[in-house]
Amino acid sequence: MVKTDADEKGHRIRWAYVVGALIAIVFAVAIASRVSPTTSIFGIKSKTNQCVLDTRTQSGIVEDCGCDYETVDQINEEIVYPLLQELVKTPFFRYFKVKLWSDCPFWPDDGVCHMRQCSVCECPEYEFPEPLKRPSSYGLLSDDLVCQQQRPEAAVDRTIDTAAFRGWIETDNPWTNDDETDNAEMTYVNLQLNPERYTGYSGSSARRIWDAVYAYNCPKYPYGETCPEKKILYKLISGLHSSISIHIAADYLLDEKTDLWGQNLTLMYDRVLEYPDRVNNLYFIFLFVLRAVTKAADYLEQAEYDTGNPKEDLKTQSLMRLLRDPRLQTACPLPYDEAKLWKGQGGPELKQQIQKQFRNISAIMDCVGCEKCRLWGKLQVLGLGTALKILFSVDSKENLAQTLQLQRNEVIALMNLLNRLSESVKFVHDMGPLIRRTMGQQEREVADTMLLP
């Protein structure tokens, strides 16, 4: 049978339609795979970009822990992060008692930061919001012109609400240097008004702090070290250091003249993301502190969170109950297994040695020459000391409620520390791949430029 020109033309048109339809289908599938929600490990829909997941540098189980990196990112994104973001804004967890000025026990104070971002500023009474205008035993300066020139978030609430301390005991933490039962020279700071961010504190004074922390108290364990007790303190401090660096870089003063703040991605890469072990240690301390919080969940749930504001106090109590989220238990039943430590005859001596080293680290915080850096350093070290106290104070969870005693300030420090770590883990997961690609591209461009004649 001979095909006419019209038949041939019609055949070509039909094939064009078929090919066009196939191309449209392939294109649609490709687009859908890029933008459609994916199902998380909890059965919750999340808009995870598969391209981002493919560029992650961490995979498998977090070293010395019981969860893999992907699970950590999921539980943080869907449970821990949103819970803590609400919790730290409640009146109970907003105020922290701290001794901001103490003599450095190791060397003369010579590195005081004079930038205004370093200060924890006490503002005049008329700058306080109405709910904060309560009788104060400390008094407020009425002629503090420095605070008037700064943002309202620099204000510090030093009021004392005795109702907020109802039901809590005064007990000292054996892991930290400060005596938490000594209220002399203590001040009350509104953490929401004094965020952890860039302050300009740097140079030899800042380097001396970290050198003292690492060199004398938690030197890096030798390669191949198998004793978990000898690795734990270094990994905790390294992870805390990474988290602090991330918060500094995430809220950085880019231009002092115009008061422009933003993200310093180069700094974040140079200090943390370029080093896989620093990222690994960040995940390690997050799981370590999360384990302490979940282990003490029964104790924390039964505690009183009375600040005299029934509505907010009920919210705080409800949020604390969410720490027992069954999804968290299912996804990561044992974030960190503390039972494997302090085994053998040398166990008690190792524990005392590490406790002494951590107390020294706590004391070094009094040498920080920046008031706001000292505030967050003391809070996070106390929070970590509280986690150590919870995990290593008793042998089993069953005896925890009968033997554990926590002070209000310890609980505040613990939950605020976990929130800081949660924010850092989320930032690394969300922004890390993009930052690595960007910095890698810049390094390649520089290398190509150097090869040009």
C-alpha cells in the first residue's frame, strides 16, 4: 500500500503529539519530585529537598551515640526545635540568675571588651515594658544614657518575683565552680533581651579563654583512643564551641557604621563547617544533652513552674510534658548510653578527674572579658554541668526521681542550652550544604585564577 503525502504528514503529526506528551510527562514528574512533600520517619509530611540531602557530609550513626544523623535532623526539625522555641520564651525559662562579675582566678583581667555589643545593659525603668515594672530590690538607674542609645533588646530585667521560685530547692552543682546557693552579687537577666550573637570580643583575650579550656582541661584525645571517658569531655566542649561559633556567625555585625546585621557564612565555614569533626561533636553534644533531658523527663514534668501568671505557667507545664513525645522515643530510644562509662576499677577516679576538669572550665568563664559572652558562657556551662549531673548522679532512671535534686537555675540553663544546640543543628542541616557548595566554588575560582598566565 502506497502512502500519500497527506498520510505521511498526518503520521508525523501524530508522532509529534506522542513525543510532546511524553516530554511533558517526564517534565511534570521531575518537577513533582523536586517540590512535592516527602514523608518523614514519623509519617509527617515535610518539604525536604532531595538535592540538599545528597550534599550532606555526615551520614551513619553519630559517633558514640545511638542515632544516625538523618534521624537527629528529623526529630530536631519536627519535635525538639519547635518545642524549645516556645519553651524558652515563657516567663519561667526567660530569666536567668547569674554572677556577671567575679575575679578571674587564673590571670589578671586584661581583655575587657569595650564595644557596646559586649554589654548586658541595665536600662532605666521607663524603658521596661509594663509587665516588667515590678518592685525590685536592685533598683534601676534613671540616667543610663548608654542604654537609651541602644536597641530595646539590650535591656535587662533585674526584678525578682518570689513566686517564680516557689517549690524549688537551693542546691549546689558539684560539676560547676559557681556556688548556685550564694545569692550575693547575683543578677537576673532576661535572656530574650540579651541574645547570643556577635559582640566584637576577639583577639588575644578571647583566644586565651579557649586555649585555657582545651590545653589544660580537655586536650584532644590521641588518634585511636578507645576509652570513651577520655574522649567525652573534649567532644562536649568542642561541640559547645561549634555551637557558639555558629550563633556568632548567624547573627553578625556586618557593617558597624550602618548597624547592619546578618549572616557571616564565611566565618561559619572557616570555624565549623570546614571541619567534619567539629560538626560531628555538635551532633554529639546535642544528643548528650537531649539524653539528659529525656532521662529526667519524669522529674521535670512533676516540677513546679509557678511564676504568678497562671496562663503562661500552664503553657510551660504543657510544653514540658511534650518532652515525653512517643515519636521521640520511637525514633531515637537512647540518644546516648551513659551506662557504658566509669566501668572497671579506674572508673570512679576517671569520673572525679573529669569532674575536676569541668569545674576548672566553669571557673574560666569568670575570665571572659565580655559581659554578654560571660553571660552565655556561664549559662551554657551550667546547662552542660546539669546534664552531667543528671546522667552521672544515679545509676538508673528508676532511682532518678528519688535522688536527683535540681535548682530552678539549673533547669533554666539546661533547657536554654538544648535550645541553643537545637538551633545550631538546624542551621547546619538547613544551610550547611549551600555554604559548602558556595565556599567550594569560590575556592575553585581562586585556584583557577592562580593558574592563569
